[in-house]
Amino acid sequence: MISATFIFKQKSSDSEFESLDNSIEKFVTNHPEYLGRDQWSNQEKGILAVVYYFRSEKGLAALKSFSDHKEAKSKYDKWYDGYKVIISQVLETYGDGNLDHLILDRSEI
């Protein structure tokens, strides 16, 4: 399993951003490699993080090559004060079973 964490500080939004964001979200969530996502925020720093989970690198590669994603990335400085992307391979997950989460246990990896 691959996770892609997008961490950003948004400075503005407009109709172009909303349109691209909606298109990218629809593309990702309908891709067969997509497993789900988490979203976190740090109100103190004004930072948001979105973690997408994919079965393999194929899902991530599809997102990277998606035309609306490429366009949004080329214009990021219109909407973000900064961003960072962290790509990770998920090797293991575990817990006590009492937390409802989209990734249930290591059998899904």
C-alpha cells in the first residue's frame, strides 16, 4: 500500500481552484487503486494535511499524470503559501480494533 500525504497552507481559493480540486477528488476517489483518505488540520499553524491511500504505486502514478492535477500543481502559488508531499510505503498497520478507520488491519496491505 502507498500513502501520499499532501500538507499545505492555503492562502486563497477561487472558482478555478474549486473546479480543479473537485475534478481531482472525483478522479482519485473513482480510481480502482484508491482505498480512502484521512484529513488532518493544525489550526494553530493554519496547515491542512490530506492522506490518500492507494493499493499500489499505480494509483499514485495515475494521479500524478492526471491533466487537472498537473494544471493545479503548475498554479499552486496562487492558492497556497506552501506545500509538501510525502510519499510512503505502508509496511504494517495494527491497533486494538476499537478505532473505526478505513485501513482495518495488515491483511489489507
